[in-house]
Amino acid sequence: MQAAGFASVRKLAIFAALSLIAHLLIVGDIRLPAWPTADEAPPLRVRLQAAPALPPVLPRPARVAHSAPAPAVVRTLPTPEIASTTAYDAPTMAPGRPRTDESAPAAAATAPEAPAVAVPPVETRPALARRLPRNGEITYQLYLGNNRFNVGRTRQSWSISDGLYRLSSASETTGVAALFVRQSIEYTSNGLLTTDGLRPETFSNERVRGGKKDSANARFDWAAQTLTYGEPPHSAALAANAQDLVSFMYQLGLVPLTPGRIELPITNGWKFERYELEIGNEQPLDTPFGELRAVPVKQVRRANEESIELWLAPAYRWLPVRIRFFGRDGEPSGEQIVSDIKVSEE
């Protein structure tokens, strides 16, 4: 009886296992190969015939330096609109003015602490040499470190209406990088479009990493010539040419530029400081959007502090086509390179 009982249990277990395997194969739509038996295999027949002629090898198409046309109201910039040049007119800054803030650059600041900074106003501002289309969007591939590992994308967009502008920059990790560290950074600048260019009124900086959110804001009070920034809030004297971390990228494209150094007071929401910027000569630049010519604008690095670098394309309305970030050791920490540009019809 006991042996018969064990045999019954064993048969029941084998039946259950076979049933489970069959169920998994059916539900998972897994198909095993059907090998024919000797009786089912058809006789082998061989027929020789001439091989067909191979088609001719076509030449590789030439590389296109712009993206596909954009739908509806938006279009991709087709061909260069402005002839390449290395002569630009410098904006009227205050060269040699002593720096009053020695805090870290705003490129990748994470600490909210910063004392109030008094940045004296500059009375003269350069006349505009160009203007932005009413609407536009730039898409960038986002890379990390020296090895240029693709970790995500950035979209910068703007809109202009009734003398007001709105600029935004949104970066996020994608693909494999997002599986390990999901991170996003969003900057938003709102303000006026004046005869001097962009005049920001509010700026927000929001970062999310691993579910943790950090944010900082800045408010420009032009009537009182006061900037309020940071958390807890700090106040500083507001210079006439002050910008935020996003608006300055586009303001530089609106004013005439020449190779040399300028200074520009900039806030990233946490800090307010003067950026000393070195404007270089136009150079070729290889991008996913195609080969471009661009003018590098590099923040002069200070020891043990972060910095930023822009590349502006004269043929594409002096828009920023490359943005590089450097760590406190001076090594590249991140990079955005243009992959598409779309602007509205004027």
C-alpha cells in the first residue's frame, strides 16, 4: 500500500509538471522547432541554376547638415543665413571692473548657500545686432565626461509675444542611464524683450535626482535695481546687464561680439556672480546636426571652481549649438551638442 501510494504521488507530480510546462509554452507563445522524422522527411532534390547578377553598388549619400523639415508652423533652419565671419563688435561691458563675488560658478552649483553680492550697475548696453524668431526649439544630445557617454537629451525652447519672452531648458537621462540614475534639470526664464535684448524678471532652477528635489528661484526688480535669489533669500544690487543661467546664452547671440574678454553678472537661482567670458574665433564644429562653424564663448576658469562654455553658430542666428560644463578640477563633466533646430516663420 505504501509503495503503491508513493507511485501514485510520483505519477501525479510528473503529470502536474508536464501540464505546467505546456501551459507556460502556450501562454508565453514559445514555439519549439518541429524536427521531421525519417518517414516524414521529403526526398532531397537538387537543381542547379545560374546565380542572378548582383545589383550595382551605389555611392554613399552625402552627409546632410540639417534635419528633416518640421511640420506646420515650425521649420528646420535649412541653409546658413549669415556669412561666416570672425569680426564681431564687442558689447560695452566694464572691462577690468573688480569682481565683488568669489562664490562658485553657476554651471553646476548644488549648494544653496551664498552671501548677498553687490554687483554695481553698468550704465551702457550694446545695441542689438540680431533678433530671435517668435518661437523656436533646440534639441541636444546629452553626454557625460571625457568619454562622451550618451546619457540623455536636452530641449531648449522659447516663445516671444507682446514684448514678453519665455525661455526653458529641460534635461533628462534616457535609455540605459535612466535605469541607474533618473535625473532631470529644468530652468525657466521669464521677462521682457527690450531694445537692449532680454531682460529677465523671474528665473527658476529645479533639479530632481533619485526622487530628491532641489529648487531655487531669482526675482529681478528692475525698478528698485535689486535681485532676490537663493533659499533662504539673499539680496544684491542689480546691474543693468544682469542675466540668468538660460537668458545669457541667448542674449549673447543678440548683441555684437568680437574676440576678447567681457564680464556679465549672472544668477543660477542659488548664486549671483560675475562671469568673465573669453570670446574666441569662429571654428568648425562636428555635431549630429551636421558640420557647423561656431564661436566659442568660454568662462574663464578660477581654481577649484566649476565653469561653463558655449558655442554660438553665426549661420544659425547665433544660437547655442554646444554647451560644455567643467568640474572644479577643470575636467569636462557634461556636454550638450545640437541634434536639431526648429524655428517659426517670421
